[in-house]
Amino acid sequence: MTEDKQEGGVNKLRVAIATLDGDTIAHGHFAHSTHFMIVDIVSGTVKPVEYRENPLGYVPDTDMEAHEEHSEEYPHLHRFHRYHHLHGREKYRTLREEVLRYVELIIAGGACRTSIDYFTSEGVKFIFVDPGEPIGDVIDFVSRLEFDKIPKIARLQRSNE
């Protein structure tokens, strides 16, 4: 149990939601989203924590020889230049340590096998959701789930009803 896990004797779940706009689930791999909405779920109640910037979301996911090649496509690259070389487990370890510390559940539109393997080995669970889904609807549904009953990797899909 993390030091963050207890709040007044009540279990707390820290959740990171991958987003680009603060309103909807980001398209694609969660590590490429520019922000994470961080919330705590305490006894079914959602408590916003912060809207956290993800520096890795501004860096191209390629092996780059020179920054200049991508300067127009990624105008924030200079600001986040120290992240451009990160790949694989090192990339996800950095994301965990600098952005997603204490997070126990990631809600995202997608991920790769390496990121899933790394984060689940850290005890983090995933719920995948269709990109573009409203964050409010998703977190409202998730807040009613029992964390212990969520598998390591789950898929949340709207019913056609």
C-alpha cells in the first residue's frame, strides 16, 4: 500500500486519465497524451487532484538524429529536449517517476505491450476506453467499481442500448 493509499482510514484509489483537452479520452498511446487528469476515488466519490502535464506527450516517438528535423511538427521539442532520447522501459520508468507516481489505475485509449508490461509490473491496472469518450462519463462509471475486481487490463465499452 502506498503512503497515498489511505485517507482518514478509508481506501483511496489514484487514477490517471490520458487526455489532450481535459474533457475527453486521448486518442492513441497514453504516453503520447499531453496531459493526465489525476483524480482520487474515495469510497465511490471522485475528488479531482490536478491536471498534470506530460512532457513525453510533446516528444516525437521516433529515434531522432537532429532536433531541427521535427521543430515545426513539434514546437515544444526544445522545452522537453531531455526526453527525446527515451525509449522502451526507460521511457515508461521516467513517466512513472515524474508524472504518474502513486497512480494505481490508468484510463486510456491505447498502449503498447512494453508499457503495459512495465506498468502492470509496478502494480498499475489499465482500463481502455474508446478515444473521445467524455472523461466525466468514464470516471463516473469507474468510481462505482470495486478496484480489487478490476483485472490488470480491462476494456470499457458503451453498450449499444
